[in-house]
Amino acid sequence: MTSARRGLAAQTLRRFARRPVALSALLVFVAILVGGALAHVIAPNGWNVIDLSPTALHRAPSFAHPFGTDEIGRDVLVRTLYGVRTTEEVALAGAAIAALLGVIVGALAGYYGGWLDAVLMRVSDLITSFPAVILTLAAIVYLGEPFPHDLILIFGGYMWAVVARVVRAHIASLREQDFVDAARALGASDARILVRHLLPNVGGTILVAATALVGQIVLIDATVEFFYYGLPASVAPSLGNLVTAAVQVKFGFTSNPTPGAGSWWIWLFPGLVLVLILVCVNLVGDALDAALNPTTARG
Amino acid sequence: MTAFLARRLVLAVAVLAGVTFGSFVLIATKFSSQCTSQFTPAGVANPPLAGTVPQAGSLYWDWVKGIPSGRSFGVVCGGETTSQVWPAFVHTGALLGATALIVLFAALALGTLAAARAGSAWDTSLRGLSYAAWAVPPFLLAIILQSVLRSVSRHGFHWFSIYGWPASCLSGAGAFYPCGPTGGTAHHLLEILRALTVPAVALSVAFIGLHSRYLRSSLLVALNAPYTTTARAKGLPERTVVLKHALRNSLATFTSALLLDFGAIFGAALAVDVVFGLNGLGSLLLTEVGGVGGGDGPRYLNPYAIETLLATAALFVIAASVVAEIAVASFDPRTKLR
């Protein structure tokens, strides 16, 4: 079993590596994540260093400030790096919690079936039938101004339903197979069958679903911050609140906007990094899916 | 079909009742409301709206009883009737309808072209474009397109509206009032088209990228199926093989995926609505939760208005899922409506 699994993993890796675009996307994604994680090393003075000297206020991109500076002289590149750090913390931790809960719920529902399956899947249906943006907004409005750990718990708290559905479907199809009957005949307990025999076979499905979750959380988080309800920019910069704060300064939301002075660099660079993360996640997710399921790949 | 619709209606009512009751109790027992509904008993408006769950349940029941007459959708705030959900519902519905049409036709055209020319430069270019489109959040694209419109309008290009819904404004208290010039019906419809086109494009692009890929993949499976080979062996032209034999069989998967994605489209529509000031559910949501403008987070919550918005969101998504099931059954005769 172990060698077969290793063989499958090696085959998947080989298929993935044969896609240069996906491989490049993975490298870019990892580079962005590492850049965000090392933000405090790259810019040890933090994200809120204000420089009110006339040469630093509201400057377009230059060698000294590659992403320019904002209206109070803060470096947009530094703020974007710290924004990446916050966004990646929320997205990776939120996706990890959602994946863990989703695997537990999906495995129990798929393996035991019956009323447990019906109850868990109806709860999952109820959650997934609601627009994720509305659910997140509702949770934030109810709980109050969020910190990153609140957002992680909110995303983990409902996005498990997405993973649970795919894991449940996969486990339900596997539980009827001969190797499960064989394990049962040898006296294996339900827990052992689930953990040792079934879950390792669902690893690829979980990986693909978790990768998609990272992208979804980044997107929903940015959209919610656009509504001014995500992480406040005063607590920590995130890619969503950097774009939104800059655009609000420029346009205003609640009245008919007036043409702004074109300080495009303040929102464009964080916005581009946001788009780059989403492109990379989508490419990597699709390539993983294709590598794991070569016959049904979206391609 | 009738039995199916009846069963889905019962299920929809149960879901709506559960969601609205749960959220009402949560909001009413925690938040005060600067606004009151016509049903709010004197003296319980502040704070919180309801002290206990039974009190909240009683207020909820009052709200439910006011739905048939439409009274539940009018909330009094400072003596002014607010939360007129109907106009917002119409504006968002129009945006969603226009978006659905654009996504449907564009994704069908691009997905079919990519599958029919799989492996060609067309396919590769479309693939790159679809990944890029898929990754741009609709609110960001809306901001960029609005910026572009603003720039070109300074050079005399005024085909599309930059902000607002024709002849309808939304007050800070959530009330709609007539504003701007009004013309005849044809002129009004033209103005609506001017206001809707760019927001609908901004909302569509990401979903065109995603769903053209779905269609391409399901079409490729259909184009390799034995019945397609038979159609080719009969000497049918490739256009007929693709459009009449393969595409028809791929439509079930495509339509189902598109309609099941409706929740995501709805969420994104709220943000696009705010950018372009369409005074739809997104604008109303921001007004009702009262957290925008002052920049100091939410100040109050109006449970009656929130209920209506939640119920509307659920209604849109449930309706889309029912349409998806009917569409799949009509495209694929093997599927039975149960």
C-alpha cells in the first residue's frame, strides 16, 4: 500500500512538473508567500512609517520607492509586503482549518452514511447555498471589528462545507471497494479503516480542494474589505484593505464621486499582487487536479 | 414537474424561515436599532431590540405577518420610511440578468471556439485570457473600468454612465427618491442600458473566464464520445457535429455549473453595485448596516432590513438552483426531476 501510494505521489509530481506554466505559477506563488512571511525582515521598521518630507509625500514609483508613496509618505511596497503577510496568514490558516473540519465531517458522512450523512450534508447544503460574501459580512457585522484570527475562524467556520462535500463523495465511493472489505475482514476498526486506508486515498482530492479554498478566501476577504467590513487598515494592512482604502480616498463611496487626482500606484500595485496570487492559485489548483486525474482534467 | 416545484417550494420556505429566524434572533438580542419597524413595541427599541429569545421570536412573527401586505419592507427611521427593498431588488435583478446573458453568450462562444480549435494558438490565447479574467476580482475590475470611463468622458465620450441609476437616488437613511431628468419610457430604458452595460461587463469577465473553461472541458469530452465519431462518419460538417451534437450534450453540465455559481455572482454584484452607485442591494446593505461613511465601523443594525436582505439573497440563490435543476433535466432526458 505504502509503495503504491508513493508511486501515485511520484506520478502526480511528475505530471505536475511537466506543466511549465503551473510550475512557474507555483514558484511565483511561493516567492510571494516567502516575501510576505519575511516582511518584518525586509522592512524591519514596519508598515506604518510616515515620512512627511516634501520629497516623500505622494510620490509616483521611483528607484527609491518602486511602488511609490501614499499621501502621508508611507512606502506602498512595504505596505504591500505586510499586506501579503496578513492576507496569506488569513488565507492559509483559514483554508487549513476549513480543510481539517471538512475532512472530518466529509469522512464521517461518507463512511457511516444514513442519518449522520443526511444531517451533515443538509447543514453543508445550507451553508454552501448562501453567497459566501454575505455569510462573511454577516459574521463580521455580528462579531464586530475583526482581527486576523477572527477572520481565520470565520472562514474556517463555514468553508469546511465545500471540502466536506467532495471528501464525502470520494469516501462514499471508496467504502464499497474490496480493499475496505479486506481490511474489515482482518478485524480493522472503523477508525483504522478511515485513517489508514480511506483518507490516504483522498489526499489528492483534499489537496485540490484546499488549494481552491486559498484562492476563494483571498477573493472573499478582499471583497468584504471592499465593503469596509474586513480587517481595518489601522490594525494591519491586507491586500484588500490597501486597495479599498486607496480607492475610497480617491473616489468616496456614498456619494456621486468626483474625478480624483490620478494616484493610481496606491491601489494598482496591491491590486496587481492580489490578481497575481489568484492567477497562481488557479493555475496550480488546475494543474494539481489534472495531475491527479489525468483522464478528467479541465486542461 | 408540478410535484418537483411544490417540493422545492416547501424546502425553500423552510430554508428561508430557518435562516431569517436564526439571524433575526441573533441580531435582535444583541443590537440596538436606531430605526424601528411599524411593529416595534414602544420602549424596546434601544438597547437591545429584544432582551430574550421569546421576545425576539414575537417581533419576528410580527415581521412575518407583515410580509403579505408589504408592510415588513418599510422601516421607520427618524420619521422617514426607509428600507424600500423593492427598487433595490429590481436594480440588482437587472444587473444580474444582464450579467447572466453576457456570461452565457460569451462563455458559450469562447468555450466552443477553444474546444473546436483545441491545441491551436486560439485555444492557448483564450486559455491565458480566461485565467487572467478569472483572477481579477469583479470589484477591482469595476474600479478600473470606472476609472477608464472617467478618463474618456473628459475627452467627450459619454456613451456609458459612470455612476448612479437613472432618475433614482438613495438617501443616507436608505430611502429612494426620484432625482435627475426623466424622459419617456424609451429614453428611460436607454438610460438604464447606459447605466448597466459597464457594471454588467465588470461583473461578467471573471465568470466568463471560469465558465468558458468548464464548457471547453465538457465539450472536449463530448467531441471524443462515440456518438460524435458516428456523426462525423455520417459525413456531417464539423460545424454541425460541434454545435448540434457535442454542444447540446455539454449544455447540461455548463448550465448547471453556471447557475450553481449564482451565489458567487450575487456576492460580487453587491460590490459592483456599490462602485457604480446602482442603488441596488449592495448600496442598501451598506446604508442599513450603517458602518460606512464615518469610517468607525458599524454603529447600529436594523434587523428588519437585514432580514429582508438576507431573505432576498437566499431567494435569488434558491431560485437559481431550481432553474439549474430544470435546465439540466431539459437538456439531458436521462435526468429526472425529483
